[in-house]
Amino acid sequence: MTTSTAHQKTSTGFGPLLRTWRERRKRSQLDLSLDAGVSQRHLSFLESGRAKPSRDMILQLTEVLDVPLRDRNLLLQTAGFASAYEARPLDSDDMAAVRQALELTLQHHEPYPAVVMDKRWNLLLQNSAADRFIGLLGDTKSLWQQVDPSGKRNAMRLTFSPHGMQPLISNWPDAASMLLSRLQREVTADPGNQDLAELLQELGNLPTIPERWQTQAIHSAPEPILPLELSFNGTTLRIFSMISTFGTALDITADELRVETFFPADDFSAQFFQMLAANT
């Protein structure tokens, strides 16, 4: 989030921000009041500014609305309270247990690729299978310089770039539409994330993306898995991926982490990854 965006959101005040989040979640005042255990009248007063919330009330309402931890801090700040959640770097001592759990998850998924990304789809960790898989595209240092000169190693840019995965994906129309749809939903759910919105716009403007996709919702509901068909050297790999998140994170960094694990969709693809691991 940029400084100007954060300032703009803070200046709107607690009441309008609370109402905005309630509307984003498509909840009526009655629905929210029942789930949060507060009267509808009091909730109305909070949104209009006629009543001031307590710290516990803010945490209770934001929990029911499933507000991201970063934005829960912002709501607390607009009401005059200190932030409740820290954002510890993943490589800090305080996050050692989280990092060890992630690394163990990645190791256990061998010989199939698995990666850890932040909320903006930037790679933070990856297992050896992911290194080998990306290495099939060529020298990884040169590859990343081409697909993401920012140095953030963005997984979406790797997938959509004509220098990355895109030319190899034989089911490109389906895969691209599903990925953009996923990104659209994330931007809608967290419109304050300027980096995510800019990434969606950047990818939508690529020549491999039909212009009509930029102005319409691609999928009304998320797909349970992302199937990919990759063709190279006369063979076709069929894989699918699943994304996991921390369901009870109390740290912003952990709350925004996602683990993407890739699985073979047929015997040939399973044998391919096993042979790839055996040959290193």
C-alpha cells in the first residue's frame, strides 16, 4: 500500500471504513449485528459516527467480517487505538517456528514443486523440485531478469510472461482466465492493496490477454484447483495446483502467506518429476 493510499483511507474515519468493509462482504447491518452480538442500532451509530467503538468491539467486528489483519490495524488506528498485529519479517527470530513449518511442508512435497508466496504473489521460499521445474526454462537468474526486472520474483509474472511459462501452457485460455479471475477476486476483497491492483492491470494489458477480459468478471466462483498442461520437447505434462493459507494467523506476515503445491494429474507427469529429481 502506498503512503498516499494509507493516508486517504485513514482520513475517512472509522465509521465509513467499517461500513465499506461490511458492504464489501455483502452483509446487512442486521446480519453483522446478529453475528457480532451487538444491536443493530449500536452498529448504525458506529457507522454514522454517533457512537465510538471500544477496542474489543473493533476486533470483534473485524473478526466477523474477516478483515485482513493489516486493515484491522488501520480500523483500530482510525478509532484512536494502537495496532494489534505486528508484521514480523519471515527471516526474523520471532518467525523461526513459522519458517521451519513452511520449510518442512516444502520438503515433504518433494519430488513435486511447492512454493511460498506473499500476498502479492512474490516468491519467498521454494523447494528443490520448484528450482528444478523453473530451471527447465533456462538459466534462472537470466530468466527472472527477463520476466520480473523488479527483482521480486513474482509468480504471476513468471506464468504470464512470453519469456516464462506462458508459451508452454497449452491450455492457456483456460489457465489465464482462471488466474486473472483469482486475482480479480483478491483485488475486490482487498482494494487497498495497490500493488495487487497494479499487477492485475499489468497482466490484463498483455497481448496474450483478450481485451474483453479487462472489463468483465471472468468466473463467478473460484475453481477448486488450477489445472495446467505444459508442452515442451514433444511431451505434455498435466499438473494442478492448490493454495493453502494460515487460518488462524495473528501476525500480518503469516496472515498474508500462501503455500502453492503442485501435483501430477497423470502417471506420466508423476514419473517425469520423479526422474527429474533422480537426475540431479
